Amino acid sequence: MDDMFNAAIEKWSDTRLKAFLDARGVPVPQGSKRNELLAKVRLHRHKASTGYSAWTFDTWTKENLGKYLSSQHQKAMEKLSSNRDELLKQAQDAYASASKTGGSNYASVTSYMASATGAAKDMTFNTWSKDDLRRYLESYGLKTKRDAEIDELREQARQNANYFMYGTLKQEAGIFDRAWSAGQWVWDQLKIGALSGRAQGQKAADSAKDKAAGARQKVDL
């Protein structure tokens, strides 16, 4: 699990590594070298991005970015033909401005985010164009094959987005889930008569289940 995460971030640009830390409120000293950035990202690999930030919009669709900007009294819905990157920058700038101003402006922003539909937070990339997917991957410093199929681009975007938003938490939740399910299946199939052995195995399975639930809760937050 950690090896897969490390292999992914090794390909990220310095800008995206800094963004990973920024999304978690981790300070990045000016002039940090790449190996220092990688070390910090690895250190915080078990931490999901918390709260709201400019990076909350990172995977929003053009339509949802437009709706957000329109909620902030900017006529972005009229500009949906614009490049998604332009809408993303407008959304991030609007958020940064509101967070600095505070008061009712910031309350309005956080209220909108709290009530945003699941579609606004959707990271399946199913409605994205090839060009938007390529540009999103380029924001990580990743180069895509010219003949890549759209499903391949979606999967690559989804994997990197999950690492960026959740670190290794989503993988941990999945692994613990599988461990718990496997443990249950083994006990149900073998029907071990030795009560002490069964109790010990059940305890391990229950422990895996609890850890999976904890990891999922962090991901949901």
C-alpha cells in the first residue's frame, strides 16, 4: 500500500506535492527541496485533506464550478464553454478572497460547500472530456499517452485524485474491509470447533472491521 502511494507521488510535480501539504494545513518552508517535499508528503500519507480549502474544488466538474461561482454572484454559468482550468482558478480565487474577508462572505461559501450535492464532490470523472482529463493529469506533472483511451485517463485521474484527497486512507479502508470479510468467510466455512481458536479468530476479524470503519469515517470527513 505504501509502496503504491510512494510510486505515485514520485511522479508528481513539486507544485502538486506542495498542494498536498497545503490541503492538510502543513506548512511548507520556502525553498524546500524536492526530497524534503516528498519526505513531508510521506509523513502525512495517512491524513486526508480536512475541512474546506481552495483544493476542495480540484475535482469538481465545469457545471458544479459554474454553480458555485454563480452562488457567489459571479456570472460563471454563462462561461461554461470556458476552459475548466479557468473556472477552477476563478473558484479558488473566490474562495481565497472570501476566506480572507471572513464574516458573512465566508459563511456563505462554507454554507454552499456544506450543502453541495454528491455530484459536486464526485471524483469518478465520468462526465469529463479527454482534454479536461489530460489537463488534470498535467496538473500533477504527469504526461499522458497520445493514444490513451478515455477509460484509461479516467482511471489514472481517479487514482491520483484519491491519493491527493485521502492519502492512503481509502486503500486502508478497502484492505481492512477485505480482511474482515475473509476472516468471516473462513470461520463460517471451516466451522472450527475449538472455541478458543474461534474466539481468537473472531476477535481478529472484529478488530479489522473496527479499523475499516474508522478509516472509512476519516475518508467521509
